[in-house]
Amino acid sequence: MGFLFLLWLFCLPSPLFNVPTATVAESSSGKMLGARIADDGQWRFPQMDAVPERFEKCIIYFEDEHFYWHPGFNLVSISKALWNNLTSDSRRGGSTITQQVIRLSRKNKSRTYFEKVIEIFQATRLEAGYKKKSILNLYASYAPFGGNVVGLETASWRYFGIPASELSWGQSAALAVLPNAPALIFPGKNEEILKQKRDALLLKLFQNEVIDETTYQLALDENLPGKPLPLPEFSPHLTEKIRREHPGKRIETTIDFSLQQKVNNIVKEQHYKLSQNQIHNLAVLVLDVNTREVLAYVGNSPTTREHNNFVDIIEKPRSTGSILKPFLFASMLDSGEILPNTLVADVPTSVNGYVPENFDKQFNGAVPASVALSRSLNIPAVRMLQDFGFQRFYNILQKTNQRKIDKPADYYGLSLILGGAESSLWDITKGYAGMASTLNFFNNSSSEYRKNEFVEPVYVKSNEEISFGKIQQKPSVWNAGAIYQTFEAMQEVNRPSGEENWEFFSSSQPIAWKTGTSYGFKDAWAVGVTPKFAIGVWVGNADGEGRPGLTGIQAAAPVLFDVLNVLPIPIAIGRWFKIPYDELVEAEICPKSGHLAGIFCDEIKTEWIPKNGAHTKACPYHQTFFLNSSENFRVNSSCYPLSEMVQKNWFVLPPVMEYYYAQLHPEYKILPPFATNCLQEGEKLMAFIYPKKNETILLPKNFDENINEVILKLAHRSPETTVFWYLDSEYIGKTETFHELAISPKPGNYLLTTVDSDGNELRQSIQIKSASQNP
């Protein structure tokens, strides 16, 4: 007897159902985002939490009216079934719901009397160990509903396109009769039998006063389940990500269902426009800045298999273009190496053969650093990176967890700032969100920082808040003042050259944003942050094909602003970032140069700057000069009476910067030349524009196999002066006003010399090499 008890006690397997289940992704509000079929090819959702009341009533009245009263088997039903089986050709099972759960767990073994005994034996053990509601839940989760549809929740979605909790009485009744005869579901076959069974069940519910007459009549008119419907696919790439990382689980994500729908519609509309230019792929990621939760996830546009619609772009490394420039700007502000509007050079530049160019192929001479950022000028960015140090900047990027930038710093060099590196939309958006979160926390705390601001975003909903690390007095990457000034520059975006209809991008919600375009027009980026949201957009072709017009401003920015316009404005947080006064100091600034005001600056204004900026050098461009009484010549004691000299402060740029700057700024006044009889000491009047110092001149051939001419360029403080050119000791020509000279030299090493009409001389060694024509 003791052995029998032990056998009964341990007769149930653990777990009771050891079968693969489908992967199901739900939004933060519990709505289905998508699902992936179980490994055995069955649409079997993970076990339900509870059985809806309507289906519970239907299944009990159809299968087992005494479910809540019997110990696992119904002796009366078994007796009737046995008598029927012995006296007629028909077969009846007489099984309770509990017995059917046991039979399902034993994978529907052949129906023999011995098997029936095992079912009863295990059913009593199941009743002893489980509550009735749990047993009913097991039945609803693992009962067959026709074809490869298993479980009530799956059937509800496959046949009616709604969750089980929303099933009507007619729908619940139709599904309740299916496990008893799942073959009835096939369209065009046995529909009349299915309707008769459903209607009989509805009548039974009405007669037992479970439903009223109106509900009964309405339920009779409801449609029967038919051909299985496709499951929702609101975020297919996130669903696939969940399948890989949480296979067979029901995962409640952080996705805002309403926002996901809106972003999907935006992507669909923008993809249609972009596809007219054979641009087929598009990805969008929206993060909550403060919780780092993923609110919307569109891994790719609704394109075709031919255009790689299954590729999740959000996770793929792509050329960053200019999207890292705000990180460099913030780094230099943080270290005190520039101020927000410090003038930076925008002149022809060559560094060890690397020759960066601006998008419009033009030069500005000098631009404020903030303008260089907002206009995404390449040459100033490269020169700033050279000054800052690419190894140093690389180390900062590692602190922001840019996981795809995984090669040594020397591998990227100065191209790191212009798209020489690859990163993912996930990591880039995470970086911008980390900047915004750093600033928010500093302002909302006692001017403190957190150690782990650049943590990985989360997409699985959890009761535990994400850990940002311990509180500390120093920032993990950038201080709040540098970040705030960076965002201010990013908000004040100037219209790029040639970009019309800029007012299209105006928005009632302010945003700090940046675009990026990779070499060859292969990747277009637009990333922006508000105090609440971080939005990342990538546009291009997954196979890397470049297209004209595939730029950040033309292709990605419209998507960014469409998404911004559907985001709520969080009144409690505020429309724009608070000023982090504890990381800023007031300082007197020279408006023309953006430097700290020097003693010769005529105009001064007070601005808030990052603390470390107070240690930068004073304005180097304002100097004091002595002029004659007419103020049209510079003079000194060697040629002019001291008593008649006029002392005047002057804003003067170096010759090459001045050469380009003066063309774009009519208000810029060229420094007057020295009087002819005055001695000039130590003044740099001339500078070579091309070739630069240490730059090698290549002699490419044209299509006729002839060597092209080389254009030598020079900037002179007094452009009208005549300049004489020499290659080694050989005279090669003279220039006036525009100091550009075309020559056809042979390869070799030379000494290039220029002499102006006043005898001022400039020398530079140059190397000239042949270069094969590109195919």
C-alpha cells in the first residue's frame, strides 16, 4: 500500500508539459507586437496567466459541468461511456478536463482502457497538487485548436486577431468546441457541424442563465473561425531579437504601443518617398532619456526580401559620417581647449597626405566652433581633432560604449571624425541619450553625477530600475556645462548651403540634433535629444549602395522631425534643458573671436562658459597698431613722428585664414600696409595656401595621358602687391591681386620661393611625384 502511495505521489512528470513554445513580444501595455513559431513548428504560446471568464464558462458547460466538484474523474460519466462503448459502435471517452490535461501531457497516446486507468490515476494526483484554476489554465494553454494552433491565446489571435481576454461569447463558444474536434476548423469543411456544436453550446449557456437572450441572439449571428489570420507584426526586428535572446518566452517590452504605431506609419510613408530614389532601408530608435527604455524600435523599412528587409539595421555597424562631431565638441569644451564660439580655421588642410574637404568644397577661413558643428564643416572638425588628439578622443568614445569602434586608434586616425569608423544606430543613440541624462541628473540632483550614464538601453520591462552606478562628484565622460553648451550649439542649426525649405524642419518642440553623411552617400544619419527623448534615424541601403541625395539633411532629418512631432511634450520635465550653473562661470568674451577678451578687444560681452574654459588663452587676433594721421598706413618710429601716430586696435587673422574669411565678410577690414619708408620687423605678410608645409604634390595624368598643370596658391596681406615666383633659383612668373600660378614641373625636390615688390621673401621646400591616373 505504501508503494502504491509513493507511485501515486511521484507519478506526474516535472514539468508536466515539456514542449517548446512560441516567442511572444508584447508592448508595455500588454498588446502583442509580434510572435515567432515554436521550434517544433507549432503555434503554441507560453502558458496563460489566467483563463478568461467567458471561455471558462463555455469550456466547462461543453466538456465538464462538474469540473469544480469532482476529484479528477467523474464516475458517472465514465460509467455511461463504458456502457455506450460496450453496447454500441460509437465511442465515448467520458474524460474530465483534468483527465484531458493528463492525456495532452502524455502527447495523446492511444486510447486504451489501460491508458484510461493511467489518466485517472494521474488526474487524481494533479487535482491534489494543483488548484482548479491552474488545471483549467493548463487545458486552455495546451489544448489543440486545429492545424498547428495550440492553446486558447494562440487560437484567439490566429482565428479572430484579438487576445483571448477580448473574445465575445460567440467566439468563446466556437473555440470551446474545437479541442473536442479540431478538424472542424478547416475552411470549407464541416462548417455546418461546427456551427451546430457552437449554437448548441450557446443554447445551453442561455438555458442555464449564464447569458441573457439578447446576448444569445447576437452570439448566434457571429462569424465562425476560418482561415488562420497572420499574427501582428508591429516590430518584427525587435520580435526577432527577443526570439534570439529569450526563445520560447512571453516578453513584456518597454515599447509604447501607440508610439510604435505612429513611428511605423512615418517609416512607411518616408520609405515610399525614399524608394523613388532607390533608397530602400530605414531604421528608427526612440529611447526614454531618463530610464533608458526603448520606446519605439523599427529595425528596417517595410521593403522586400530583395532589399534585405530582414536585416535589423539598428544593430549593424555603419559609417558614422559626421555624427560623432558633437562628442568632439563636448570633449574640447570639457577640457577647456575651446569656448563655444572660439574661431577655428577652415582653410585648405593636408595632414600626412590626408586632405579633408567640406561638403560644399568651399572654405570659410575661420568660423566659430559652434557654427562649425551646426553646419557640420569637415575641415574645422579634422583640425580640432588633430589639436585634441585622436587617441585621446578614441578613449572618450570607448567610455561611451561605442562597441563597434573596436580597432586601435591609429587604424582610424583623423578620419575618425568624418566617418572613418563604424558604429550602430543603437550605440550612437545611446551615446546621445547618455549626454542628455548626464545633464538632467546634474540639474535634478545636488550637482552630482552617476558613474554609469552610458549604460545599455533596455527593451524588456522590469520592476527593477536600471543601475546607473554610484553617485560621484566628477562626470564619467563630460561635465554638464560642456554638454549644455554642445546642445545649445546643436539646437541653433544654421541652414546648410544649398538647402531650401529649411522652415519645413521647424518644430514646436526644441531639440538638439545632428546629421551625418558617410563617404559615397551610403549612410544618412539624424540623431536628436530633448530632455525626455533620444531619437536615432538611419537611412540608406543595407547592401551599401550609395545614392545621390542620400544625405543626413535630405533623407534622415525629415524622418527625425516627423517622429519628434508625434512625441508628447513632457510638461513636468520641461521643453528644454535647464542651465547647469554650477558647472559654468561668467566670463568676458570677445564677440569677434569667441576667445576670452584680451586687452585689445574693443567690444566685450559677458557669457556663461564651462569652468575649464576660464583657463583658455585670451583673444590672439586683436592687436594694437600705430597708424599715420590719415589711418591709411601703418607706421613706426623709423618713419613717422611719434607725436602724430594714431594708436588703434585691429582684428587681424593670419594670412591664409584672412584670404578666405575676407571674401565672405564684407565687414572685415584688411590691416593697412606699412608706409613705404618704414622698417617692417617680424611680420608674416605671406603664407602658402597650396602646397601646404610637408605636403607632397602629385602629378596625375588626364585622359589624354598628358600631365595636368599644378596651381600654386599664395595669400598676401596686401593682395594688390606684385609677387615674383622662383622654383629653386629659376624665375617662373609673377602674380598680381590673385596670387595663383600654373606650372608644369617634373618630379623632384625643389625650393619654392616668393618675393613681393617690397622685397619680403617666403620659402618652402616641396616634393613633386608622379601619380597614375585613376581607372
